[in-house]
Amino acid sequence: MVGKTASCAAMALTFASYAVPDPWWARRAVAVGAVLGLAALNYRGVTKTVMLTRVLVATSLTALAVVVAGIALGGDAGTSRLGGWTALGTGGGYGILQSAGLLFFAFAGYARIATMGEEVRDPRRTIPRAIPIALLITVVIYLTVGFSALLAAGPDLLAGATAPLTTAVDAAGADALTPVVRVGAALASLGALLALIAGIGRTSLAMARHGDLPGWLAAVHPRHRVPHHAEIALAVVVSALAATTDLRGVIGFSSFGVLVYYAIANAAAFTQPAADRRWPRGLNLLGVAGCLVLVATLPWQSLLAGPLMFACGLVGRWAILRRRPDR
């Protein structure tokens, strides 16, 4: 919940960075407006959420294709901007691991398919097939777009960019495509935000049903069949984050939460009986170790805020459990 809520704020701020370059207060207002608008749509039911998601995904893929094509045809991109093989070691092993930890939040969405289990036909068959396919598609797209952007702008210019895709297209000499790329990147961020909101609402519902969150969040709308109380609470929290936090800060905070719960997921999978197991136990151990290593390399602000938030969550859960009659 902590990691994905921060991811929502990151996606809302990313959308605003592409939609409204300046001034800063307008970006904040647009980010909050995006959160409230998508939460209102999701409130109307999962069918409407899926319909809009299809449109946003198609638009996003088109925009990314335009980015790659523009860089390839712009004429100014080249391997010289990568800095040669020696540049791979820039920042050392710690820097590489920290970048992997920060990037992890952008890969974590593939498992969100599992949170929609109640609303999927034949989930036992569909979900285990959909997750690896979604991850593979994501990796291929990220590699293609990321490598193209580096060829166009180089790592230093991209590192300081608030809208890196438009920066890459401009640097490649295809600045005529900048408006198209800006709109496509903004819509891609909206698509990610919509999927996050839908997934977190269902996770909150499941946790509330099991008594790990207040029971008020377990309410399901009688007509739209969505966890409407959870959706409202999420919209309020994410709007507050989008209005007050920094994009890089929420990405680090999100990565902390996501890596911790992926470590827990690997540890939980280790206990599965043989009949339910799909992967060898050694892979679970590798997953736990990898997650913990990446957590340790995150920026110090995330390492400070993350445990503090988890401590508050554990204290709150302890208080809830003490009030339960079956404790």
C-alpha cells in the first residue's frame, strides 16, 4: 500500500511535467486534478476502467513508437553520446545498484494483474499466463526506448530532464515531434496512474476484509461494485502527496515500499506446498536477497522515511488487532 500509493503520486507528477511544463503551481494543480478525475472514473466500475486503459495503452505505444522513429530519423543520435564502454562503470557498483532500485518501481506493475483476481474469468489459468507475458513486453519496450533516448541525448542530459522523452527527441534533431511525444507521454502516465488506482483499491478491500485495515474500507458500492470507500481514501492521500512532494522523492519512497513487499512475496512463496509451486525455491531465495540489496542502496531519504512509515503501519495494525474480539 505504501509503495503503490507513492507510485500513484509519481505518475501524477510525471503526467503534470509533460502536460504543463511551467509554472510549478500549475503542475501541482494538474497532478491533483488527474488523480481526482481518474479516481472518479474508477469509482464508476471496472468496465469503464478497462475501456479507458485500452485507449491509453494504444496511445502510449504509438507515442513511444514515434519517439524511437524520431530519434532514428532525426540524424543527430549516435553511439558517441554514450561515452564508450568505460561509461558503464560511472558511479561504480553502488551507483548501478541504486539506479536498479529506483527503476524497480517502474517494473512492479506486472504483478498488479493478480490483484484483479475477483474480476477475471478463470483467474487460476489466466493470471499465471498474463504476468510473464506482461513482464516480457515491458522489458522489451523499456530497453528499446531507453537505449534510443541514450543514443539521442546521453546520460548527463537525460539525468537533469523533467520530461526526458521530449528532451531525447529534441536532442536527436526531431523537435517537430515534440508536441506529439509530450501528449503521448502524458497519456502514458495517466494509463499507469489509472491501473495503480484500480489495483490499490482492490488491495485495500482485501486487507480490510482480513482486518489489517479499518473495516470501513471493505465497503463495496451496491451499484458499481467497486470498493468505493477505499477509492475515496486513496484519492485524498495521493492528492496530498502530489500537491506537496518531489517527483524523485516519491520514486525513491515508492521503490522502498515495493522492494520490501516483493521480498515478503518471495519469502511467502518459499512456503508454498509442492502442488501449488510454479518455480523452484532457490529462485525465491535469490529474489529475497536481490530485493534487500537494492533497498540498502536507495537514497538516504528513502531509507529514513520508509522504515518510519512501516513502523507507523505496524503500530496501527497492532492497535487494530488488540481491538478485535478474536485476537
